[in-house]
Amino acid sequence: MFTVRLLRREGVRIPADEVQKNYEFHGDFIVDQSSGARRLRLKNPWTGSIAPVELYEPTLVAAQGGTQRWRGYEKVGEQGVVQEWLVRQSD
């Protein structure tokens, strides 16, 4: 299971000190297709619920010391904007 923190809000980078205060999302990765694009989501293994975050066309851009940084796009209204996830394996 993974813990995800969002690094952008509507495409704009969130300051590092604010990232730590933001809500965490937990779950296992699910990769599927939506509207012809790859989509990465989080599914809670106990409840089966899907977290309210999605990353379209996800790319792993960095991995070090148990932390991963994923970059892709999220939908904001009808637009796609850049989004990044900071991902750690949950204990």
C-alpha cells in the first residue's frame, strides 16, 4: 500500500512546507485506461473505495530512499493540468 501527497494544485506547484500539511491519500496502485489515456489511481484494499485523485499518462520521474515522484496530468474542469505525486510505501 502507498501513501500519496499531491505536489500541485490546479497545475501550480505547492510550497514544500504546505505539502506536508496537505491531506494524504492511501491505497494500492491501479492502472487502467480512460478516454484513451493511461490512468493511475489508488484503491483502498480494505474498503475497495477509489481515492479522489487520478494521474493521467503517469511517468515515474525519480525514485530514491523509498520515495517516488510521479508526474502526469489531472483533470480540472474540462482541462488537463500538470500534477505530481510524492509517493511512499505505507508501513
